[in-house]
Amino acid sequence: MATVGVIGGSGLYQIEGISNVKEEIVKTPFGEPSDVFMTGEIEKTPVVFLPRHGRGHFISPSEINFRANIYGMKKLGVEAILSVSACGSLRKKYKPMDFVIPDQFLDRTRKGRIDTFFMEGIVAHVAFADPISPELADILEETAKQLGIKAHRGGTYVNMEGPQFSTKAESNLYRSWKMDIIGMTNLTEAKLAREAEISYATLAAVTDYDCWHPSHDSVTVEMIINNLNQNVDNAKKILKAAIPQVGKLKKFSASEALKFAIITARDKIPAKKKRELDVIISKYVS
């Protein structure tokens, strides 16, 4: 049975049917993860939870230690990550309270988020043309359908910097580029997960139309939070049903992402870097 990771808000922990819950403190070469990891089981499937913003939501998107978070997941044996996050809609068809399972990302971050494990003496170039693992997206889509929860398959997630929301000029620019949803976190996670050979998929909860929409001026933060809370309840239903299915998968599309990616001559890789990345590269670098 594969171990499944879930990254999202701390409210996702209270999934009905989760058992054997305990906290795991994971030390990483990249500093502290966002919080302690919570491990447990859902229908005998091992699952690992992590709140990306910390419990109490005190870490800004630009300050998340993405490397520590993904490294911790890898160290705990996670083979697939289901990422749940709020997003704004750039399309009329993606309504508040809907979910979107995107298949592409566009990077609009600008503050130097570190989105690779491979630096300081080791270089790897992983394929990233298709950043979402289809086997996970298939399960999320089918699970939502069976539960009667509206979930759109496909589309591009714009990863903006934040923490401020977009200007109208930015929002309309993204719409002119035919982008679909906008958020602040998932692309960096997806890149690092691919490098760690962890399959990854996003379940994006639409909380509001971005500021391009004529009704935007009537949208309040209170309304967005209310929509988010309701989406959390639906997300928990989807996760409860999807996690055991992911756990039963025999093969994950990202499991050999590094097979031909590490191009640095093995005798040129610093010993310190080999030790730091052992959890990730041990299959290929001794």
C-alpha cells in the first residue's frame, strides 16, 4: 500500500475515518518544515498531512519552506501528494464553490523562491512538460463525480507571488492569456515533488472570481472565508474517498523522474550534497 501525502490547510486533518493519528517531527537539511507532520491511516492506507501555512496560518506564501516540506514528505515515504488549496477563478465557468483539477502551471512569482533541490554542486534537469500526475488527477476527478461535487478537469493555474491579490490589469492580462485559475503556492510544490520522484496533483477550491469579474466589488474577505470553509468540507469528502484509491495504485508516473536527470559527474558531487540528498538520490548516486 502506497503512502499518500496531503498538503493543505490544517482543517483537512479532521477527516472522518482517519485512525492511528500521531505527530512526526522531521529534521531536514533545508531547515524547518511548515509544521509537524501528522500521520495516520484511512482504510489502512498510510497518509501524511502537512499544513503548508502552519497551524493557525502564520506563514506567508513567499515564506513557505517548500524544500523542507517536500523533503519531509519524501523522508516519510510518501509516493503521491494530493495538494488542496484555495484559488481565484479567471473564467465564468469556474464558479465559487467549484473545484478545479488543473493540468498546467504558469509561474508569476518574483521573490526568488527556491524551487529545486539540485544546486551547490549537483545539477539535475527533470522533465516537467506535464506537471500534474494523470493517475492522481483521474482519481480526484472520478471521486468528485461520484460524490456529486463539481470538479472541472484541466486548465492552467497561475502561480502569483502574493500575499496581495491581483490588480485588475493583472487579472485581465491573465484572462487574455487564457489562464483559468490563480493561486500562490502550488507550482513550487509541484516542481520539488517531481524532483523528489513524488507524483503530485492539485485539487483547487474556487473561493471567488478574481477581480476581473463585475461582481468583485461586492465580494468581501468574510464571503471568501465562508466559501473556503464550505469547500474544506467537500475537500475532506473527496480526500476520504480518494486516498485509499491512490494507495492501491501499483505505479506512479513520477517514480523515475530522476532516472536520466542527474547530469553531474558522480565524482564531482560534493560528499555533503550526497548526504543531504540521500533520501532523494540514493537510487542513482552512491
